[in-house]
Amino acid sequence: MRNTLIYLVSLTLLLGMTAIGQAQENQIINSEFDDGTNNWGTYGSAGFDWTVVKGAGLSGANAAVIDVTDASAGTAIGIAQSGLVLEPGVTYPIGFTARAEQDREMVLLIQTNINNASWPSQLTQTLSLSTTTETHVLEYTHTGDTLGDDATETVTLYLMLKGQWWSMEGDDIDAKVWFDRVYFGAEPPLPRRDLATEPSPEDGAIDVGRDGDLSWAPGEFAQTHDIYLGTAFDDVNDATRADPRGVLVSEGQAAVGFDAGRLEFGTTYYWRIDEVNGAPDNAVIRGDVWSFETEPLSYPIAGVIASSNGSSKPGEGPENTVNGSGLNLDDQHSTASDAMWMASPTGADPVSIEYEFDRVYKLHEMLVWNYNVEFELLLGFGFKDVTVEYSADGVDWTVLGETEFAQGTAQSGYSSNTTVDFGGAAAKYVRLTANSAWGALPQFGLSEVRFMYIPVHAREADPLDGAVNVGVDAVLSWRAGRDAAVHEVQLSVDETAVTDGAALAATVDESRYAPDNLEFGSVYFWRIDEVNDAEPVT
């Protein structure tokens, strides 16, 4: 009965739109969750999670999902948006699309907070949700004074699944509810159904793998697809079938996906999908231009520990070479001595500085900012002739070579001017020994040192480390380490066995694995060993 009532109210609304005029705008910001959870908040803090997901099939590409994990844990569960303004005599259409994992009720609430002293409700409506996607529409005519236009007043729309002040059936159910297309005021225009959507990689994504796999959700009427891909926005934006600009990489293909091959490191790519309808018009529907940036060749190592055999003043220790002190957002160094390291010999041995990482890395290169105080060109405290060594265990050392570090500029805004190529050496430790400085005094210093590594370890595990309520049908996936030929999956309820490498479950070619024997209520530990025996460092 309640669903029928909502439907009748929606008819009244459509008739009433002319009476209240078309000047209204939707007061809900980010009404279809295309901007994630921005502008939305929660009412309640326990017993539920909420996020924005793609492909829920409600209205647009995105939908909000409230996952009630323990309905008994809190007194309130819901999402909300403030900032509404209510004017006297104005009728406001209100609507949203929703679907529930189990049939239940919810409450739509419009409430005002007046100076944190009173919370009058303007509208409280109980609605029924079902497992079928439904659009709920009603209207509210405001009487009384204007609300929400004063700093002491806040008008909020709540979508509640539980609340101690509002009774609703199903508020004890642990299940998911999806919401989309929320509006208060004019109904937003329906999303276009003829465009390609849901790009993968996502628009604006960074650190994207180089495999060049593109995919999208096709327009509802598309029969084939034209794919444009290039590194210049103007070319991808302006290209057509008649003027392909060298970026029309596939025309009239049936598949919803494209393999662009191996892409370049650290490059921004632009791409566009034009959907081509079927007969009789075979219309070409121009798509939006999306972009993504591929992964860099190497990444900086974080958490480096620095130590030295030299003697330093307080505040000018070796840690200053790895803590970012003195660097601005453009990686330019200052001339402040307390943001650098300087040391004097403590014996017959030359001054050296040693760096320790949290594990063995495949090193790409080292970037050096030499000592850089204002009078460095006269003092010459910076390293000059340097022996570079590395080790995997801190015991056996290999000399990478002898190199000269360029002198600092003695100016603020000094950028790294020495790069040392490690050529993929496997190292957990690096030692720099100063055989000479740029001056004659026995003082030796550096401003900053950064180590770049090539990611050969597996990363970005899914499920996340520490995840709970994972299904027994879960598929383990990860981002493969570069150069990996195969992946050894260690998986067990025995953490020690996984740590010791004694729980090999499978060796797979793809960066995913579907266990077939996970048990309910168990805690599993897993590890991925990336293997390539053909590499110089296996």
C-alpha cells in the first residue's frame, strides 16, 4: 500500500511542477555520487560502513551503498546532507532511487538544527524498500518562516535505516542498501544512456600499469565502438573518422575492451570511446575524453635509516639526508644548515654515510642534493670524489663505482644535480664514502639523498591486509611485480608456515588466484612471491 501511495504522490508532483514553476534547482550536491562521498555525511558511527560503488544499476554510473554489518552496535544508521534552504509557500519535490538486499523500511527526514538548541522536523516519511530498484518520489510544501538562510540554522536531509526516534521495520537487519539520484528541488536530468561510461582505468587515474588494457560500459544502443588513444589532448579531442589524427586506434570494433599494448612509463594518455548505433542510422555518438597516467619507471624508497661514522653537531645528523628537511614541493633545497648533514672524521677512516632500507630492493638510481649552505662555493664541504657500495645483507659489499658528486649551487631552490645509476642492483644497504670534498677543510656534508627502486614485489593486495567478512568464494588478486614470470601463492591459516614459505598453494601465471577450500570464520594469511629465474638477479 505504501508503494502505491508513493506512486500517486509522484503523479501529483508532475502535475504540480507547473504550479510551483521550473525555477527550482536541485539543492542536493553530488546527487548521483559521481564525486564519491563528497558533500555527504553519516548519521551514526557504529555498525555500518558506507562507500560509493560502480555498476550497481540504479540510475547513473555510481551509487552509494550502506552496508549494515551490525545493526545492534549503534542507535543510528544513515547518510545525510546539510545546506538546504526552505522558503515559505514553496513546494519541493523530493526523490531518490534505492534498492535493498532484503525487504525493509527506511525513514526520509528533513530536520532543522536551530542554534544547537532545538531540532524541529519538517518532514518524516517512512518508505518501503525492496530488492527491486525503485524510484521514490514525494513532495513537501513548507509553511512558516524561511529556514536555512541564517548561520544559526541548518536544514538537513537524512536517509535513515535506523534511528532511536523513528520506528521502522527491518532496522535490525544486517544487509546492504543502495541509494542513487537523490534530489530536493528540481529533478536532475536523467543520465544519457547512449554514451560509453565507467572507464577503466578511471578518468584521472595515476600510477596505472603499462599493460594498456582499456575497458568501459557500453552505451545502451551501441553496436560497435571507435577507440581514440594518444598522448595529446587536442588530437584525441578533435579526431574523427574523417580526420583520425593518428589516434583512431580501432574503428567499428564489437568488443567492449581494447589492448593498447605496452605503454610508456610516466606518460599521460587521453582516450575516447565513440559509440556507433545500429541500423538504420548507424549514428556515431561522440564520447567524453578521459585520461590516465601510467606508472613511473621507479619509485622512491620510504623509511630509509641513515647513519654515519663521522661526528655531527646536534640537529645536523645524517637523518637530515633522508627526512625531506629543506626540500619544497618542487624538490628544491634551501640553504639552511640545520636541514642538512655535515660531519668531521673521528679517526683515520674517511667519513662515510650508510643507508638501510626495510628490505632488499631492485635499485634503479640514487638522486643526490649536495651540501648547499650560502657559502658552499667558498667552503666546499660537499662530497666530491665518492665511493658507492651496496649490500643485500650488510656483510658482503659490492663496489658500484667511483663517482664525482656535483657541487651544490649555494642558492635556495637547488635541485638534485647528481644521479647515480644502480642498474637494478639488489640492495638493502648503500654506503657512500667521501674520498674528498670540494674544499680543503676536513668537513663533509650532504643535503638530501633519494633512492629510486623498480617495483618487483607484489603489491596492492585484494582483499586488503586485515580485511574482515571476506566471502569464502573470494578471489585473491594483487598488482604484479615488474618482471615477474610466475607468482607463487603462499596461503594458510598458519601464519608461521606462510612466513617460512612452507604453505605454497599454487603457482599461477596471472596476478589472481581463486582458492577452492576457504572455510567460514577462519583467519587466513597469504603472501605472493614473484619469480623470474631468467632475470640477472633471480
